[in-house]
Amino acid sequence: MFNPLRKRLALLALAASTLAALAADKPNVVILATGGTIAGAGASTLNSASYQAAKVPVDKLILSVPELAKVAQVRGEQVSQIASESFTNDKLLALGKRVAALAKQADVDGIVVTHGTDTLEETAYFLNLTVRTDKPIVLVGSMRPGTALSADGALNLYNAVVVAGSPDARAKGVLVTLNDQIDSGRDVSKQINIKTDAFSSQWGALGMVVEGRNYWFRAPIKRHTAQSEFDVEQISQLAPVEIVYSYGNVPASLYEAAAAGGAKAIIHAGTGNGSVADRAVPTLRKLRQQGVQIIRSARVAGGFVLRNAEQPDDQYDWVVAHDLNPQKARILASVALAQGRSSQDLQRIFWEY
Ligand code: DAS
């Protein structure tokens, strides 16, 4: 007579081995959760724009998208639970060090970082500059909380896990997936603050992810990740770098205040092509002579700042931020100065990264 217990144990063993076999051919993806709208919750399904960010824990996020298990072996870590407008340098470093450590693990094939959309572009660029790996690192957020009608977070998260588990996403630098699009962490920025197609790159997306498949159309050429000279594991503190947003009536005192606050570099978010108001030039020249790096970026979203055009950068020993917007220029300067780069070296770095 066949013992029913033995039969049940045999079935359990078969199920376990089947699951193991199924899992064995799936990539291992770690989801590092930091907060933001993708973890947000609103009072009703109609609250698509008014809600509280950073409420839902990572395990609940993962459970809310059971389809993840079809494409990867997923596990989550709650790195922080904040709205990303408050993502400080210290939080950047802590996240970067965790990503770098996981990327070194043989049992990790890709990493997803869920993040608020407000400063997602800064974190993506920071990781792009400082995590020495070819493995896919994918940042993802959402513009609506999961409680809202037509919430975008679940599919954004699914797409991010697909890309993070994809061998063809390796060595493309840090990636950002929202709204079915795959953008470079270097190029992408939040251009619209109240639509689901909020993110874009002026040089174009790298590709799209549709129904669990990646479609690539270009690859980054600027240095990143494994080819970077920077290493988050070697950085104990980011250099203090501040941004001054310029306009017709800008007082020179704003630049003085940034320097007085300890800034090692000032990002000038200039009008037009990084133009500097006449009353600010003597102050910036004085601050440069006092050792503060002066980096001309632009408040204008598109294009790039031309060296020696609006200002004689060679004569003043100033740096131009190339096509980087002020917030990305701040990240690059903070990293480069943390590893003690000179102004000549700084300009090379802004050309290369
Ligand atoms: N406050 C925003 C943030 O956390 C919410 C979001 O869009 O993610 O960045």
C-alpha cells in the first residue's frame, strides 16, 4: 500500500525541484527601494497628483507586481523611505556603496533602484559615474502613486526588472526606465512635473522595453561605470558644490554666499549659453582666484555651453559644463573634486563624462 505521506513528500520534492529549475534559468535581480511616488499612496483612486510619497515598503511593492516572478528571481532591500527632493550627498554615497557591493556579488545579475522622480536624474548620473560594473543598474520611479487609477508604477517596475535582468543591457551605463522608455542615466532629466511621460533626453532615448522585451537604438559614448576613473568605494565624502540660478537682476551676493558656505565649486546656471551678468563677473573672477572652481552651465534645457563664447573661460580659468544641466554638473563636480581634480583636469572631465 503506497503511504500517502510519502506521496505528499514526493510531490513537494517535485514541486521544489521544478521551482528551483524554473528559478535557475531566471536572472537574479535585487530591488533597492529608496521611496518616492512609486512607493506613494493617495487617499482615493482619483488622487493621481496629490498623495504621500514614500509610504509603501519594498516587499509590498514586489508583491503588488506578481509578474516580476515570471522574468526574474527578485529580492528587495529598503535602503531608505524618503521623497527624493531630500536625497542628500550622504544618501547618495550610502546608496552608491550598497549598489557597488551588490554588483560584485556573483549571485546578482542586475540591480533596480526605485526612487522619487524629483532627483532621480541626479542619482542615476552619480551611479553612472562611480559604480565600477558592467552589470545593468536601472533606476525607476513613477508619476502616479500605486493607489491611483491608471497608475504607472507597476509597469515601470516590471520593465525595470526586465531590463536589469537582460544581458543586452550590460555595459550601457546606468539606465532609467519610465513610460516604456529606456534612457541613459547621464542624459535623462525630468522635463514635465505632472505627466507620466515626464522624462526625456535631448540626445534621445537608448531604446524601449515593450511586453518584456528590450529594443535598443543607440548606446552611450561618454565614459561611465566600468570605464570611469571614479569609484564610489574610494569616496568618503562628496565635495560641497552649489548652484546659483541666474536671471537679469541676479545679485553677486548669491555667489559670495555659496562660497562663504564652503562651496568648492559654484555651478552658474546661466541664461542663454551660460551667460554671466556683468555685475557678477568680477565676483566670480575673485572667487576663482580664491580657489573656488567656477563652472558655467545653463538654465536653458537644450543645447550645450560653448567654451570661450559668452565668457573668456581660458583667461578666467573657468570650466564649461558642456551639455550637462546644472544639477548634473553639480554631481560631476562633487565627484571630481572629492577625488582632488584641478581645473584643467575638470574641463577634461566635463568633456569625457
Ligand atoms: N516628491 C517626489 C519624489 O519623491 C515624488 C515623486 O515624483 O517620486 O521625488
